[in-house]
Amino acid sequence: MSRGSAELRCGGTFGRPCRVQGRCLAMFTSDNQQEKMKPAIGRYAEAAAQHYSAISAGKSALAKEADDELFRALKELRALPDKGITDLISLTSHVDVGVRVWAATHLLPYAESMAASILESACTQKGIAAFDAKMVLYEWRAGRLVVP
């Protein structure tokens, strides 16, 4: 197998040429391991979107799994030198309002005015994410919300 074909076959799963001993690294890892090797911000965004999608569909177990993954990814982001702030800011313009709400919520302690503005904008939408945005702002302004 040539070098180019292995990289092409896995689609650059790991965001770079992913070869070990002439073979695509994706061949040596399970789907779950590959998911964990994705950048934390990508897993965070996917989990945030899945969380609201599952809630809207009434699938609480799936929503809980997405929530757990979101907080695992957030923990990795918080371990970065900038606490993941740059990555979270990049999600504030995401097409999915749920992703914007989660990102803005986790930005509140670091960029309060920007995060509050994003949450206020989300409040004008319809759905669960809009309600969450309203409650996050209410609790934050009352001093009762502790954001990890």
C-alpha cells in the first residue's frame, strides 16, 4: 500500500498524515479510540449539538451521554494554556444555537460581556436552547451559577 493511498483511505482521521510503520493509524484504533483522539473542541461542538437534538427528541439517555462527552472535552480544553477560551470563542458563531449557548456559558467567567451578548441573542430564538440561555443569564446575574 502506498503512503498516499493510506492517508486518502482514512481521510486524514487525525488531522495530519497518520502513519505508523507504513500503515494508517486508523487501522490500529477502534472507533471509540478514534473519537477520543479528535480535537477536544470538535468533540465539544458535536456533543453540544447532540445534547439539544436528543433533548428535543425526548431521548434523555442520549442527551446524558452527549452531556458527559461535552464535559470530558471541556476538561481537556480547560487544561490548555488559555483554558480553551480561543477554541470556545470560535464556537460562538456556530450555526447550531445549542453549540453557541454551551460555548457562551463556558465563556462567562473569562469573557463575560461577549458571552452574555451571545446568550441574549440566543434568547430570541425558539426552543430549549433559548430557554437555557435565559436561565443561564438569570442565574449568572444573580450570582448563583458556577461555571467550570
